Amino acid sequence: MSDPGGNVVTLDNFATLMPKLDAFDPKPLYALVDMGSNGIRFSISDLSPPRSRLLNCVYRERAGISLFDALHESRSDAQEFHFSEITIQRVAQTLQRFRTICDGYGVPEKNIAVFATEAMRTAKNRDRMLFAIKEASGLAVDILSPSMESLFGAMGARSGFDHVDGLFMDLGGGSVQMTYINSLAEEQYDILAAEAAKSLPFGAAKLTLAMSSQDDGHAAKVELRAGMKKTFDDTTARFPKLKEQAEHEDGITIYFCGGGFRGYGSMLMYTDPLQPYPIPTIGGYTVPGKRFIKWREMLHANSYDDSKIFGLSKRRREQFPAIAAVVEALVEAVPKVKKVVFCSGGNREGVLYMKLPIHVRETNPLTLLPRVVESRATGVIDAITATISSALTERCPAIFTKDMLRYFAAYTWHEMGDSNGTNSSKSLHAPIVGSLAGLPGMTHQIRAVLALTMCARWGNDLGPGDKRLADNLQALIGDELSWWCRYIGAIARTLTIVMPAPPTSEVDLHKHILLEPRISHGLGKKGHKVGIRLKIKLHLLASGCLTTGDIESVFDKIGKGLKSDWKVEAEVTN
């Protein structure tokens, strides 16, 4: 047999074995194959600047081949920890197919990487598998050390957010891993997290197998609880900031990745008090600790609810008792959980993320939201953003960052040829199942805010189905944030009434309108409300038939249907 190639990738050698993004690569397409314990995942991503940070995936596929199950087949002629010839050929043919897809997309050979984790590390005949893959596809397989699996898993999860600070955990088929990441306070936080990562041999598939035997299952759960407690104590001892959080009355934040934890998140979403839950993707789903810890209720739902549960396959439901056992052990180990955040990224995203230069990695993804109006001058976008910001007060929630306001500014005049109803619907769906659905950097709260604000810009002109979605998004973020979404949307709408054509310069914008808000009491018909008294100074009416009432009426029903005493009274002057 020829040399199958491949390397064992460690913290010491990964920088040379897995090269960085080439800034001069004319076609920066990267194909990755993640040979995990529960399945083999394949993707092609485009890392073209200036949006390399978004890890734009142009193709993805999953082969439902469980390498863990393949090592523990129950056939009479099966050898434990050995891949059968049938499995080897099936995997080799799968990799051959992936290689053909790479060629079809034009992925440079040097940009194709295949890596394997726990199952391949423990297979006694892994060389036979590696030779078959190389012969069929020409691809060499790198074996990730446990520390590298922790690094890529954690960085893949981290890639979905601007900044993170909390415990990171990954539940795969063969193991569960834990580390701590603080992207703001620690230099080389990625390497520190990998060096501190601990792995316990209690993945969802492995623990499910152990729990199939009453004696082995009981012993495994006892060992799991002890191991989880020690791992958490060791991690808090190593990171003082985590220790502070653990001792604080609010508790710690936990970020979850890996198929096992995502399965638990899917069950939490299925049983969420808000139904139907308005956002389908698990990435960015955030749950308060007091609800996360109710593993018994989740286990009961898995056992007695025969309905199809979105995000939970038959195999994952079979593994759910083991997943719940891991959560139980975690709950016992951690004094108090503030909240948990479920992440969509994993090893593949982590590999791509680590290819990027540090300054690109630490960029806020929201600054890179796709804009179809790139031809508009940056100065004009800045001026529109500043005008929208000028209508806000110090009471405006911090979630409305400058980057988010820039997005609103860029899209305020977009597609004005479509009806308000069409644009209201498109705006509502874009962050959830539309053009923004797969982008990193957004929690469910951020997605809801984007959707509701841009929908308000078009007057919330919604049909019955979309109205229900909007109501559920409002319930997700609460009345206060929903009020501000409507207010900012109304500001953007006002700009388009005054200036039907988008401004061409900062001077053009300032010639038309100035906004002066102040917090005021005594608002409303009975004078019992507090809110914003907004003075709108118009220097040039866009139309001779435009009246002050046309503008002031935009703000009339901002609080309708919301449990909020806040009100806006707009006053137009010349």
C-alpha cells in the first residue's frame, strides 16, 4: 500500500500544517471534510475579502455515517474498535464523491482538507481506512489531537459572535469537552482555551452504549458526574475571571456546540413558552439558566411526545437520555447558570476561522452584513446613520449599535418600487429564513430586532401569517425593545417621506431634515404618559402637497398593542 499521507495535528504544529488564508489567492475557496463520530460533514466556503470573517458557505452536505457505531457493530464477525470492509468502502466512496464536488466548484487542491476526530483516533485499523480514502479520492486525512479538536470546536462556536466570555462546551459522539474563552480579556485566548480544555469520554453515542447496560450505565453516570465536577473546578481554578462569575449571584454563561448539545437546544426550543417559536436556526438561541436546568422536563418530553421535533433526528432522540445525563452532571457541577447560548459553528468553522488574520477574526460580523447598495458613498451612509442616531435618546437600548444603525441606513431606500406589504414581509423574513439567515454574529434577539425594525420602516403592512410571526418576534424580545424597533423604523420611514430619492451627499441630507428628540412627561391624550417629544425641522419639503400631518401620523401608533407607557409626539416645523 502507498503512503496515505496525513498528519496528527497538535497545538505545536497546526500553524504550519494548516496554512493561513492567502490574501493574494484569486480564488479563496476552501473545502473541508469533518469526519466526526456521528457523521461526516463536508462544506465549501468562500473566504474572499472583505467578508472573509463571515465564513460564507457555498455548499454543504452531510453523510449519515456514524464512525462510532461502525467501531461497535454487534454482528457476530465484527471486531470491536475495527472498521469493517463495508464501512471502509462506503467512507472511501463518500470522500471520492466529495472530491468530485470540489473539482466541480473549482476548489484548488491545496485548499482541500480532511480531518478526523475521536472515532478515528481510537480505531485499531485506521490505517486501512486512510489508505482506502487516499486510493479512492487522492485525499490525505489529518487526525486532530484532543487539544486541536477543542481549539477548532471552540473557535467555530466563537466565530458566530462579536465577543464571548464564558464556559465553552462541546458534546460530540465520543466525548464532551470543556474550556473557558474570554475574547476581550485574554491575549491568545484561543491557545489558552485549547491548552486548558478537558475532555471526558462521555459523548452522546458512547454514553448511550454504556447506558444500554444497567450496571455499566450506572457506573458511567457516577464517573461522569465526578469527572464533570472536577473538570469545572479545575477550569475555574485556572481562570480567575470564570471563578468570579461562578461566585457571582448571577452565575456563568455557557456556550454550547456539538450535535449533542444542539439536540438539547432543539428540545428546549420545542418546549419554549413562546410557540410557535419564530426562529428555526439553533445558532444564537439563548435560554435563561433557570429553564436550561430542567433536564427532567426535557427528558420527559423526549420520552412521551411522539410528535416530530424540529432539529431532532430519530438517532438523536435515541441518544437523548445520555444527553440529559450530561446536562444533569453539568448542572450539579456548576453553582449557578446565568444563561446558555447555543452555537451553530463547529470544527469546520473553527478551521476556517483560524485561517484568518487576527484583525479579521476579531471584526464584528455585523459590520459586514451584506448590502446591495455598495455603490452609495460611505459618507452618505454615515450621514444617514448619524441622522437616525440623532433621533435617539440615552434611553435607547444598547443593542442598537452603530453597526446595526448603519444597516438600517443602507437599506432605508432599497426596493422602493415594491409595495409596502411586499417589503414588510421581505424585511421580516430576511434575518430568519432569508438573505441574513446563515450569517454569524447574530443571536436570536438581534435577528428579531433587525426583522422588526426594517418591517416597521415599511409600516408593518403584514398579512395574517406574517402578523403572527411579528407578534412572536415581539414576544421574544419584549415590549420595550419592540417599541424601539418601531420608533427607529418610523424614523427611517420619515426620511423617505421627506426625501423620496436617497440623499446624494451629507449636505443634501442636512438641507432636508433635522431631528431633535427630548424625553418628556405629560404626553398622551390624558397627559399620563412619558416618552419622546420629537421636533422635526424641515428645510425643504419634498412635495408641495406634503403636509405636516403626513409626517406626524407616522408616529401615532408606535405603542399600539405593546404594554408600554412610552409614547412619541412628533412636531413638524420649518
